[in-house]
Amino acid sequence: MRWVLLLMAAGVVVQVFLAGLGIFGGGGFDRHVDVGWTVHTIGLLAFILALVGPRTRTAVVGTLGLVVLNTVQIMLSGAEAPGIAALHPTLALAVLALALRLARATPRPAS
């Protein structure tokens, strides 16, 4: 599960880059949207792995919270009020931080 969470965190960083491309004339936001849904799917995968893997409260509750936070973050992009929509990139930072925190808290497999 650790690698899935790290992949999600990397996806958020890619999202920031793609948003920058969209803002500064490197194309539209289509790639940003596509990768965003991929990042969300990766979060769902992390939650499923938390349920079927060695279950810990931190893993299950944390990944569920991550999926909920990411879902809210995505929904904010369509808000009509600019002040609310501006929370979309702000919550992306929270998604990044939580994914990294959960990856760090995930026990490493015994070798």
C-alpha cells in the first residue's frame, strides 16, 4: 500500500505541473482533468488495499479520509463562487500531505 500512496502523492505533484501548463499557455486542462481522475482512482485503490491488507485503524480510516478529501477537492473545481473554487488547489496540498503521511505510517513488508 505504501507504493500506491506514494504514487498518489506523485500524481498530485504532476497535477500541479499540468495546471501550470494550462494556466501558462501549454494547452488546456484536459490532461489535468484526466490525471486528476487517475489520482482519485489510485486513492480508491489505496482504500481497497487498506481493507484487504493487514488492517490497521490508521490505514483504513486514513485512506477513507484521503478519498473523501480528494472527492471534495475535485468537486470544488466546479464551484460557482471563486472563493470556494479557489479551495480546489489548496485542498490538493492537503491531499498530498495526507498521502505522504499515510505512506510513512504504512508498515514496511517483512523481508
